[in-house]
Amino acid sequence: MRIALFTDSFLPYICGATFAALNQVNALAERGHQVRIYCPGPAPKQSKSSISDELHESVSVKMVPFSLPWGGQPNLNVVFPLLWPTMRDLREFAPDVVHVHTEWGTGWAGIFAAWRLRIPTVGTFHTFWDDPLYVKHFPWPNWKIVQRAMGAYSALFYRRCDTVIAPSESVRSHLNQRDVNATVVSNGIPNPNWQSDEAIMQLKQKYGVKDRLTFLYLGRVSVEKTLHLCLEAFQRVNEAYPESRFVIIGDGPEMPRIKETISQLGLEDTVVLTGAVPHEELMLSNLPRIGDLFITASETENQPISILESMAFGLPAVGPRSRGIPELIDEGKNGYLFDPGDVDDLAGHMTKIAESPEILVALSEGALQTGRGHSIARSAERLEIIYDSRSPQGKSA
């Protein structure tokens, strides 16, 4: 099957939608499908080859023309779709199905080109753009009417798709409320290759965490991730357990404020900032394994890849009872849930694990099971069924 994937979020821009698309196209290519990605072009000083470093060798990449940097978001470009060049290339590639992952310029280019060429479209919903914390990323007021307009805009886009995929039940419910029917398919993650315990010990020594109890955050450092709450909770745990550490893997526009918070809380010696780490290096080195427990306070997630990847390495998670997170965290089996915004509740769960290594061991086994249950191979199988049902060949079979 020939599959054309359109996304505004792709390497080198780092976010969950990027890695959801990356994992899926690689899995589909490994299963023998021909895949082409349409995404924004690189920034002027950026190497075009860096975009495809993690891609399966058979996957081709086509830059959608007329893209410009989006202020405040490193490596993120916005596209003003020029339909004719995209249609010309899409006609030449002749896909059986078009899969769109974002509802911005590149996504619209895919929708319109597929409509003109009568190619069925599948769309995956990734982001709750009507959430107040996401509206902050845009140059307009964060008013209720603007939030509702963002939700209406997103629903308008996905109604243009023949089939809509929701990564979680939370997303499906969100879309159903906006008269968009969706099918649940996990984003999926590859099974990681495990490094030796000796290699992980060297990584721990490199970052100064050694065998101390280590909490970990992995992902983009932006305002909607609410990292300051994690730091406030960690400060309380660290007062009782001074040997504990908190590692933040990632970077983003909120990093200057996070560094300021670390200084204000007096955590300079106990919080480790690795900065941005290339995803391929992160997974190959098993970098999440320098931590013992994944922590997030983000209330805007539908199915965070960061939690899935951490669980695949055996890290339990503590996260808010919000959006799609409760579908990944099974209370008392692979982690704990806390009331959104409640720093006392979060700190209490972190302290409970600090007090009982036995609990951590049991939760780790549960995390591994959860990670295995979201294998990218299983997600690729589901996508194949959906694609086949939409393609002319599938309908005629």
C-alpha cells in the first residue's frame, strides 16, 4: 500500500505528535508499505538530512513549500499551503490513502489535495488546542470565546476526514462532543533495545545521580507541561530525602523560567538538566533508565509518548487525573494519580515511593507490562485495517 502522511510537527521539532508519526511510518515501512511524509521545510541554517536520520530508509520526505519559523518554538515552522506543488507531487506518488496528523497548513494541504484527487483521508487527533494552556502559544487573547473557537476550528478540520483516529478514549469522547466520530488506536511505541546495567551506571555517573532515588521528567519544556508544580513537590520530598534527585530531559521555551524556579526553590544541587537529547540517542542509550519514577503535572495530554516510552523502560509514573493520563496510569499497579494542580497530593505519592523501595519494584513490573501493551506493531496492524477499508482496493475486495 502507498501511504502519504501530512504533518506540521516533524523532526527536528520535538513533541509527542512528531514521535507518534515517526513511530508509525517506520513500523508501516518495515511491514512493506511505501510511505511518503509531507512536512514543513527546514530552517535556513538547518541540515535537511537531519530530518530523516531516524526514518526507515525506504520512507521518502517531501518538503511542503512556503514555510516560516514560528516564534518561540525552536525548529517549528508554519506552512502557508500552496496547493499546486503538493497536488503535483501527490499525483505522482499516487497514494492509496492520505493520513493527516495536524490541523494546520500542512494538514490542510493534505486535505485539499486528497479531495481534489479523490484520495481517502484518515486523520489523527493529537492536541487539545482549546485548552487555555495551549491557547497561550498563539498571538491572541486567552478568552473563553477564543478557546471555543479553537475547539470549533479543530473539529471543522477533522470533519473533512473520512476516518478519524483518537489515541485514547478521552480523545474519542472529546471529539464525539463535537460531532466527530473516531476510532481508538494507540499511538504505539517501538520495543526498546536494553543496554547493560553497567552502561546505565555509567550514564548515572555522567549526570551525577548514581544510585540515589531519582525522579524523572522527559519531554518538551513548555508552559502547558506545568513543570513548576513537579519542582515544588520535589522540594518537599528532597527535604526529607536529601539524596534524591530530579532529572529533566528536554528543552523548550519555558526553560528560562524553570531555571529561575529551581534557583528560587534552592534546588540547584539536586535538579539535573540534561538539555535536549536527540531522540535516537535517548532511546539507544536507554537514558530514561537513569530515573526511577516518571513525574508529570501536565493536564493537557491525550496519550503522552513520554509516559509510554518511560514505562517501556520500567519507570512507573505519577501524573494528574486529567485527560488521557488515567488511561495509562493504573492506580497502584504502574503508578499513581493525583488531583490536578494539587502539589500536596503529588508530593505525597512521591514520598510514599521514597519510603518504600518494595512499592517501586512492583510498580516497575506493572509499567513494563503497560509499555508492552502499546507496541507499535499492534498499532500498525490497526492502521492497516483502517487504511484498507478506506482505499479503493479495500472497498472493492
